Amino acid sequence: MMPLTYASAGQENVIKRVAGKPEVRQHLETMGFVVGAIITVISSVNGNLIVNVKNTRVALDQQLANKIMI
């Protein structure tokens, strides 16, 4: 397992774990970041990511991206 910030752009990955406080996990889960979901990194700038999850593009800062394990 590794944090989402280490994923290569364009490669599909499967979410294996979502870490953090319950409020943070709930926030990520409502955006579609659930265990088993397929996620693709579209672009990365200074650790901030634009990802595609469930056919939706979402921007994540580095802090939130580190809580998503693939």
C-alpha cells in the first residue's frame, strides 16, 4: 500500500484504505473515495492532484491525498 500522492498519472489504481479522523473519512467517502473504487490520477502539481473517481474529476490537496491508500 502507498499513498495516492505516489501514483503515476494515467494509471488506474484501486483504493485499499481511507485513513484519517472519522469526519475526514466521511467527507472523502461522500465524494466517492471508498474502498474498492477505481481511481486515476489525471495530473499532479506540487503534491496536489486532480483525480478521476467514478467518472468525476476531483481536485485534492496533498494532505487529503496522503490519506487515500492504493
